Amino acid sequence: MKALVLHGFTGSLQTVAPLGAMLKEAGCTVSMPILRGHGTSPEHLFRVHWRDWVADAREALVRLAPGSDEPVVVAGLSMGALVSCILAAEFPRNVRRLALIAPAFRFRSRLIHAIPLIKKVYSSWGGNPEFADPALLGSINNYPSFPIESMEQTIALTRVAEDLLKSINCPVGAFYAKRDPVVHPKVLKLLDKKLGSGPSRKHVYKKSYHEMLCDVEGETVCTDVVNFLLKR
């Protein structure tokens, strides 16, 4: 089996590396592209459009599975989950299973609604704590801040991906951490209501924060994702 794994907004490949490694151990050919503006410094997110992230992921999928009906499983973390939904709708004959990990369709912070005003005063914004275990913060090279205009692109991406949920016809697994400070728990009901393939198979974790794949329950989360994607 071939597997495409997508990181989240401001995230590094380290945040999805444990999942990629476990998929490889299971015999998968794995692609983990770096989406536009990531992997360097926050300034490189300036003038990056959400379509650029989708284009990078699409290119990686086509390289991984060039045949028009060649099977591939897709896993996306946070913003990567939104991009994954677009790919699943766009390539229904390729994407056989879809794992949405901390899917960022809804946010806990109410400041999201004030971004147009905040943008007039500030050009960048700091991130939330992403690990239940603070000791893990130093082990991941995520951006500590991001341009507010790039957050606007993420919000635009949520709308596009949500509109396409009805077009997804493959089995979907939703993986969510109750203590996630970024993504609102209402995303689980949203998916059940709008997915074209019917309610998702839900996996909920009690201890982890947003970076579920490398947090305190990381091994369990990765195992659950791999078992779902490979139908174990």
C-alpha cells in the first residue's frame, strides 16, 4: 500500500514522522511532502495561498500513485487534514481510506473571528501550547509564530474543505484529543453531518494536546491510525 501523510499549519515533518515510520514498518511506501512556506522560517509563509498547499499535496499524491485508480491511503494532521479532504474529493478512485487527525475545521479560540481587526495592528501571531508534556516542546521544530495573513488562508481552506466533505466516498477515521487547545470538539459532529461516506470512525484520546502523533499518547494514536488505514 502507498500512503500520503500531510503535516499541519506551521508544523514540521517531525510532527508526522512517527506515523510515517510506523506505516513504513507496516510495508507501506510513504510520502511526506513539506507544504509551501514550511520547513524554513515563519516569514516564508507570507504570500502563500491555501491553493499552494493543496497543489503541493496533489503533486505528491500523483507522484506516489500515478495511475488513475492506483490505491493510496491519506492521513492529514490539522491543516493537513483539510488538504487531505480536498484530495479525497478530487481523487475518489485513488484515495481508499482517509485519516483526519485533529482536523482543523473549527477552532477553540474566539480571536479567530477578530483576525481582520487584529491584522490592522499585528502582522504575526504566536502559537498555542501543543503538547501535554512540556518537555516535548524542545524536540519539535514547529514555527513559534506565523503571519496573520497565513492564518486567513487556513480559515479560507476550512470553508473549501468543508464544502467538499459531501463528495468524499471513502471510509474516514477521525482522531481527536479532548485536551486539544486548538481544534474545537464540534468537528466530530460536523464530520458526521457532512461526510458523503457517512459517519466517521471516531478515536478520542484523553491526555494528548494538538500534536497527537508525538505527544504522550503518540504511539497509541499512530497505531490506531495505521490500523484504520490498513484495515487491521
